[in-house]
Amino acid sequence: MRRHVYIALVALAASLGATSARADGALDDARAEFRRGAELAKDTQWGAALASFERSAQLRPHPWTTFNIGVCQRALGQYVRARRSFARALEERKPDADLPAGTVDDIRRFTAEIDGLVGALDVSLEPADARVAVDGQPLEPVGSEGGVPVVLAGTLAAGRGGPAPSKTFRVLLDPGHHVFVLARDGFSDAVHAEDVRAGERRAVRLTLDRLPARISVSSTRRDAVVVVDGLDVGTAPITVLRPAGRHRVVVRKVGFDAYETDAVVAPGQHAELVAKLREERPGIFSRWWFWAAAGAVVAGATVTTYALTRPEPDRPPLDGGGLGWTVRAP
């Protein structure tokens, strides 16, 4: 592996020599970082060598530098990143002098070797638009295989998860232990661990649980009873968990008009209701003066009815006196 670094060093020096007359400070720094990386690689200090090669590439990108970055990553067991670096070196290649045929053959051989070492998980995600991070890093899309989107794990800078490419996708990972973090609004975050063996291929289903909604009910009257969807849940104030959707809320207290409403809540939403209870207004049939007046009317009607319907009393027979005469009123 060190042979590849030395070959790259000579080739890079040659390629930079053509522009030495107009070299600036950045170019000199890039060459110095590259040489430092080569010396570190000679001592198999692959981590430090990788850092030097990456600094050189930032100052002046070059396919030889990218190739050596891949060599260091391969030596460190960062197979997914090395695979990407080798592919990038081929993309950066312009004339054949940048990367000779022998080096191109090495890249293809390394890539075939890496393909047998990385793990591949065929992920089925629910919900499909959840955000996904692996080991604290978002996933990097790199195309598709057989119509299935392919993403790389461990190649991007640390950060929050990004959206998945689709409901089903393939993620390539280095062998070892990996932690998936899933997130979506309205769902509870999920953490899922996977141990991946070298060259392993298998399917994984990742799901998120929908968050319940919270309904908080308070009342202007103490000890009012709260009923949600026909179920007595206690007295106000109270907070209940319910699935997302429409829920019937009723608040009752003796002597007060009931408060009724429909609460429509989304997953994870917190709805707050204040039941303003008003005292009941007694109906006309419950008022004392109504029954007093009604009693008087009934009594009057009874007297009138009796006066109109009572029978005529029999009169005593008239006394005609000594002559037997009587006078009858017409």
C-alpha cells in the first residue's frame, strides 16, 4: 500500500512541475501537505496521513491526492468512504497522465475488494418521509441499483438526519455496530441499532410510532366532570391522551348548563379547552309564582264552573192564605 503512495507522490510532483513557474502559496502548501502525508503513510500512520492528504486536496484538488485519500481510508477500515474516494478519483481524472492505466486497474481492484467487505441493508421505512441519520451523520445518495436508491453511511459531516430517498432504499455501511436515529413531526423519535457483518446483505424494517394528541380541559367552575367521547375521564382541570382526530368533549356540573364541543387534534398536538359554565336558568314550570298564579286561576275556574252548573233549588209551596189565592211571578 505504501508503494501506491510513493507512486502518487512522484506523479503529483511531476504534474505540479509544469505549473511551478506560476505556482502560488496555496499550491506550495498543497505540495507540502502531500509530501507530509506520504511520509506519514510510510510509517503506517494512516490517520495522520489521511488528514494531510485531505488538507492538500482542499488547497488543490487532484486525482492523485484523492486516490491516496482512498488508500488511507481503506487501510483504516473506512471502506464506504474509500469506495467513494476511489470513484471520485476516476471522476476527477482528465488526461491519462493524471491516473495511468495501472492505477486505474488498482482502483477497480480495490473497489471490487471493498464491495465484498461493506454491508448492505435494504431498508423499508415507515413513514416514508422520516428523517434518517446513521451514527450521527446524514446519508449520502449515490444513485441506484436495480431501481433501488442507494445511500452511503458515514461519508458526510456529522449533523441531523435528512429525508430518506424513498420508502425503500439500500444503505451501504462499514462492518460493525451502527445506530439509526429516525425522526418526523407528529411521531416519536426512534433509535435502532444494527450489527453489520462484512459482506452481509439483509432487509431491515424501520418504523416510527405516531404521537398521541393531548387534550387539556379546564373549567370556570370547580369539580366539573369532563367526558371525552362518552367516557368520564375525571374532573377539570385534566389532561388526557387521545389518538389524532376528532373527539367530543362535554363538561358538566349540577346547576350549570353543559359545555360541549368537538376537539380536532393532529398527532403530537396539544389542544387546550376552557369550559365556561353558566348557571342554569329555571324554566317557567319551575318558578313559584307560576304555580301560585296557576293555582289562583284553577280556583277561580272552579268557582265559576260551580256557579254555572249548580242545580236550581226547589222552592217551598206557596201559602194561599184564607182565600186560597196565590200569585206566581212571571
